[in-house]
Amino acid sequence: MEDRITELEIRLALQDDLLDELNRVVSRQQQQMEFLAQELRRLQQMVRTIEPGKQPSLRDEIPPHY
């Protein structure tokens, strides 16, 4: 009986560790999704500002290091 309780305690501890790791992964993925959604909104805004029929030029956009 003692061995069985020990086995269950070990399994519970491993499941707790797994749950913590899964929570970290979900949190990291949520941050990535928020970043990507923000980038998507930025790109949509850029597309909306392009005049129809006009080809965008690389000279129109100044690199961020300037």
C-alpha cells in the first residue's frame, strides 16, 4: 500500500511539472499571437495608405535606423 501511495505522489508531482510547462508555453504563444496581430494591423494600415494603381517604392519608406 505504501508503494502505491508513493507511486501516486510521484505521478502527481510529474503532472504538476507538466502543467506548469504547458502554462509557460501557452503564455509564450499568447505573447507571440499578440505581437503578430499588432504587426498585421500595422501592415493593413500600410496597405490602406497605398494609392490604387501606384506601385510602392522602397524610397518611400525610410529604414528605421535613419
